[in-house]
Amino acid sequence: MSEGAITAALVIEVQLGPDPDKRWTWPAYLANLRRRLQRDALLLVVATDATVAAWAETPIAMGQPGWVLRPLVLGPSAVPIVTDPAEAARAPELAVVSVLAHRLEPCVVEIARASLEASRALDDERSRLYVDLVFAALPEAARAALEAWMASGTYEYQSDFAKRYVAQGEAKGEAKGRAEALLAVLGARGIEVSEERRIRILACTQLPMLDGWLVRAATARSAAEVFGE
């Protein structure tokens, strides 16, 4: 989609636990995106736990009279569990959100399978984005099970997307090494890394981005500086 076609921007945060720092960074995310795109910007927090959802819904007073940020929050109870590929195909965005909201459910692999099946019918840009979101959200065991399923032949391995995904395997191994090196540098420098940022680092497969984070980690005073926040 071209920039001229954008009517609004959406920041999606998968929140695994309460994080007081988000009361400061969420407004910054929205302000920066709104300035860059010159469009309205919305914040959607996807919580995997009802307690976390309740915490995320707390309004954020900005200091300016009348200026209060009220995050849009999707908790587990508000998102259906989508395991039917046909249902996922009718609403691929809902299928992705279902993975995010129910990542800790025993059936998350089935939810993720339905989402991947639905993504095959989309254009490359959306398909890549949705698959990245799904894999980033999954716990390690579920991610491994899904990757095994993709390579087993049950999934349409001959599709262009599946072939590209499998071909990226070696690059992912290299990216994992960079990610672990980044975490080691941050740990050695005493910079605290939240669980959400740790997931983001380990899920990243873009070597230039990881290299950039590594360079900044050498002198950064906080994790926010590493990510340019």
C-alpha cells in the first residue's frame, strides 16, 4: 500500500505482563508515528492475560489538561479462538490477533496453523507481516512445532511463500547468533531488557537491523536508546 493510501496508523503491542515503562513509551510511539505519516495514530494492546488487559486499559494522563491516552485493549475474553482455516480465511487479521491473544492456550499451534493457511491467499507484503507476527508471538515449543509442520508436507510446501520461508532457515540461524550476542552485550553493560524486548530481539531475522542494535548497544544508556525509542 502506498503512503498516500494510508488513512490511519496502528501501533500493535503484545503485552505479556505489566510494564510501568510503557506508560511513557506508548505515547511516544504514537506521537512519532503520527508525525512521520501525518495521519491519525491508534494504539492497540493485545494482552494474553485478563489481569494484564485490565492494567493496560488504565488511562494515561499526559499532563496537558484534557489530554488523556486511553489504549485500545484486546484481552483473551474479547478475541475468539480461531482454529478453522475457512473462518481464518474470511478474516485473516482476526486469525492473527487470535494467535496473539491466545498464545498461552494449549491449542495455539492449531490457531497458528489456521492463520498461516489464511495468509497464503494474501499478497506478499501482508503475508510476510502476518507470518512474522505469528512466529514472534509463539512460545518456543509452539514455534518449533509449527516449523516442523510447515516442512512436513502437510502444509503446501510447494507454495512460493513456503519455499522462501524454508530458504531463510540458514539466515535465521545467523540472526539468532546476532540476537544472542546483542543480549549478551546488554547484559554485560547492566542494561535491563524487558521480556517483550527480549522476544522482539530473538524474533528479529533482519541482519542489518540486528547489527544496528549491536552498534548502539555498545554506548547506549538504556534499552530504549538501542531501539531508537
